[in-house]
Amino acid sequence: MRESKLSTRAMVLFSAALVLPWFGYAWLTTSERSREVEHTERNLAALASAYAEHAATLERLGVIAPPGAEFPNGAELIAFEHALDAPGVKFSLSRAAPVQSGITLRPTGRAKETVSAEIGRSDFTVTASMSAREALADWRARANAEALALGLRSLLVVAVGLFVVRQLRWREAAETELIGAKDRAESASRTKSEFLANMSHELRTPLNAIIGFAELMKSRTFGPLSERYRDYAGDIFNSGTHLLALINDILNLSKLEAGQLSLQEQEVDLAATLADCMALIETQAREGKLRLSVSLDRNARLIRADERRLRQILINLLSNAVKFTPEGGEIRVSSVQTNAGLAISVSDTGIGMAPEEIPVAMKPFGQVDSKVRRTFEGTGLGLPLAKHLVELHHGTFMIESKRNVGTTVTFVLPRVRVIQARAMTVRAAG
């Protein structure tokens, strides 16, 4: 029953609600009919007893024939029948030998057509009877009214049941279709992710070759080149490097979604790693006249993490901060220990985002619809990739931003990853 569909269970319940009241009605109606017949028999017995007493009195007074003669249909007995006011009841007296002396109540049974009761005296027997149709007239009227009410209720139950079952079956069909669509979409996504993950080597190899040969031309390793070829080689090198970085981001994100990216954990000096990342963006920051500052928790310098992935997280966040912070702005990196773990924040005084734009920015290839942001290059993979890498470290990723005020990205690594405490404060400016 638990494994059956909801519509099937609802149909069973409505069927029970339809059938069980009729069983109850049949049982109660039959019981009431038996009680009605018994009540009628008791009333007939009382009437027969009164009739017998009156006949015995008339016999003692000599109004009717003495014992040994048949009872005549005298006017006195007919008048007494009218006085009893029992419509439909018929009385009969006979000289038949009674069962025993005295007054004896002996119902004659419940024949199909009549209900009767018999009273035996010492010298005669009185029988009172009436047709079963008249005896059960009130019961039949009540039973018909109850049957009509129950029939109307049954129609209502059928209508409601059909509506509910139909709605449930429609919903189950929709759920089945949605589950099928979801399974197909997940299968397609897995296929895509597995394809990109498996193609990583094939995609990287030619790009590495292009970049390598362009670097040879650019550095004039095998002799001088004209200045024009040198510029072309620089363009090839820069474009190839940029394309390789984009492909690396796509492949890393695909590997994360396919569950094929594993961590190479080791002890990492957070301050030293951050200093290397800051050095990579320092030139861009200097060109944009941006101020850089770093303040790390003195008691959380060494952590257990994948250094390469940690660098990737920090570089993505710092690159975004530099990209979207106007000239003269500030970028600040800080860390502090909390109850949840080590919180590392990258804050900027850039153009920021509205609250409703943050979910868009967190989607792969998501581009916030802003003319200002469209002036900057990017595929929209930096934040989603950083979030996935943080979650791979069992951490949490949060963004707080306000338009034209700035953005703060905070990721929290679990406390178990802080493995050594040392005093440390790093500051850099550009």
C-alpha cells in the first residue's frame, strides 16, 4: 500500500467510503426491522390478552355462548374491537385446546404476509394478527428516506473521488514527465562534463604548442626577426595564453561537475600563497591606481589544502576585484577565525552588484546585464569555479555586494584545515 501511487490509495479510500456506509445501512436497517417486528408482536400480544379477558368476562356474564359452543360474532365483541382502536389488527376466537391453562403468550411467528400473536386460556384461544405491510409501514418509510440520503451522499463521494483521483493522476503523470526530463537533462550534462573532462589533454596539447612556438618567435631564440613578426608573435602568444586560461577554466568546471577533480592536499602557507597571487595582479592594480592591502589572522597561517586550487580561488577573486574596481579604488584581503572555520575575504570598492544580480553572476557563463560590466572581458566562470573549488574543500562561499559601493566575497574553510598558528601580517600596496 505504501509503495502504490497516491491516486491508487485515494481510489481505495473513496471506494471504502462509498461501499462501507451501505454495509452499515443494510445491517442497521435489518436490525431495525427485527426490532419493529418484535415490537409489533408485543403489541399484538397485549391486544390479544385484552380481547381474551373481555371475552372471558362476557362469557361469565352469559352474554356470549357458554363453553362447548362456538363463539358467535357478537355485537359486543365487535364493539370492543372498535374500542381498542387498532386499525389493521384482526382478532379470532376459537375453542381450540390451549397449550396450558391460564394466560399464555405464544407468538405465532413472522410469516411473510402477516405478523401475529396468540393468547391461550383455559377454555379458548385468541389470535391477533395484521399484515406485515401495515406493520412495517413506518420502518419502510424511514428506510427509504435513509436510502435516499445515503444515495445522494454516495453520488457526492463518487463525484469528489473522480475529481481527486483525476487530479492526482494528472499530477503523477506530470511528475513522471518531469522526472524523465530531469533524468535526460542530468544524463546530457554528465555526458557533456565527461566529454570535456576526457578531452582536456587533446584541447590543451595544440594550444601549448602554439604558445610555445610563439614564445620562441617572441624571444628570438633561433635568431632575429623583423619587428613586425615579433609583434605578430606577441599577439599569438597573448591570444593563446588567454584561450588556454579560458579552456582550463571550462575543463576544471566540467571536471568538478563530473566529480573527477580531486584535491592534492598539503600544508600550505596562506601568507606566502597570497603574496604570490598578489604579485600576479600587482601590475594591473598599479595601472589602475588601485590600493592593495592584506591582513591575515596571526593564529592561522598554515592550512591543509590543495595549493594549486587555493591559488586558483584567490587569483579568480582578485582578478574580478581588479577588473571591476575603478581607478583610485581599494582592494583588501583579510582572514579571521570564526566558529565555522577560517574566513578569507576579498573586498573591493568597485561597481558592485544589486542583490538580484548575484545569483546570475554565480551561474556558469553568467553575465550580469549591465553596460558597465560588458566593457570588461570574461566568460563568467571565475566566481562559479571558485565556489566549486571552495566546496571541494568542504567550505562555504558567500557574496555581499551593493551597487556603486563594492563587493565582498568570503569563503570559509573548515576549522580542521587550520593546522598551525603563527603570527603573521602581510601588507602590500600599489
